[in-house]
Amino acid sequence: MASESSMMDLFIQHFDFWAQLSAAEKELLMEGTQLVHYPKGTHVHQGTLDCIGVHLLKKGQLRVYTMSEDGREVTLYRLFADDVGILSAPCVLESLTFDVHVDAEEDTEALLIKSPTFRKLSDGNINVRCYGYQMATSRLSDMLWKMQQVLFFSADRRLAIFLLEESAKNGADEIHLTHEQIARYMGTAREVVSRLVKYFNQEGFIKNSRGCIKIIDREALSDLAGEKEE
């Protein structure tokens, strides 16, 4: 169980509304938060009827995705250490009705602020409410960017964007993901990813090995991704 001091340190670090809470509100937040562990593969959140609360990740990774009626998944964004996930709590803010699913991609540890707790704080403190909508708006922006890629970008451009974003996120040229994982994150078929990885490899953009893609020609990928300056 997380100690009160470590929990408070995380709240101070990540929640800019902490200083605007009353002593009673701070106590409510502390009492309404618990440390949770999700083994890899856990279905953390399933659609709008599931309202477990707001997550503050300590370690691990959560994947937020939407699903079509025929079962096709499109990854909207991923949460890593120090990220806050509010879309898994659609009942805590009015009009927040995103129908998303959340899975643990790695063994994950997080602080979970229970839905009734965050809702009560949001209803009684405008700073908490503004924070909630600010976080939801930020995630909506991520989702719109992903949907724009799926709807309007070619598969090779999407893969170039993905590899560059993943490299920037990890701070390294090597991306340690399988073709199946990349396909799931991109919202496409594994066969499409495998074909494009082979093409990128032949063109000298990347060097591919089992479970690893190393970026060789970053400028060429940036050009393909549409990031090259005019």
C-alpha cells in the first residue's frame, strides 16, 4: 500500500489543483485513493458502463482503444509512468461519455482515485473540475490525431510517424516491438506492417531484426511522415 507521504508527493507533482484544495478536500482525496496493480493483459476498463476512476500511473503501460462492432481495434493513445488517465472515468464529469477500452500492456502500478471521490471534488471545487476537462481535452486531441491518421494518411506515412514518435518517446533509435504490437497500435493488419517494414528495410530507412526496428535514415522517415521543413 502506498504511504500517505509518497501519495501526497505524487499529488503535489501531478495535480496543479492540490494547492487549491481545502484540508477536508485533501483528506477526501487521500482516503479515496488506492494503489492498484494490473498484470499484463488485464482489461482495466470496458466501455462507458465501466467507471472505475482516475488513474495516475507509477509504472507500466495502459493502452486506450476503441472497438468496432466487428471487433476491429484502433489504439487511440497509450499511458506511461506519470501520465493521468481520466477517460476511464466517464461518470466523473458531465458530458464525458467516451466509449473506450483500456488494457494493461505491461505489468502496471497506479494510484486509482475512485470515481465518487473525484466526482465529489469536481462538483465542489472549480479547480478540480477545470483540471478534469483540461485532461479530457488533451486526450481528445490525441484521439483526433490518431483518427486523422487512420482515415486520411497512407499506411507507409502512418508507420513512419509511428516509428518517429516511438523513438522520441523512448529517446533511442531502436524500437522494441513486434509487428503484431505495431499493427495493434496503428489500427491495421499485421500483414500490412510486415510488408511496410520489409520495404523500409530495403530502402535503408530502418534495419529490422526479430522484435526490434532500428532507425537508420531519420531524415527519410521524417520526409515520408510529412515532418520535413519546406
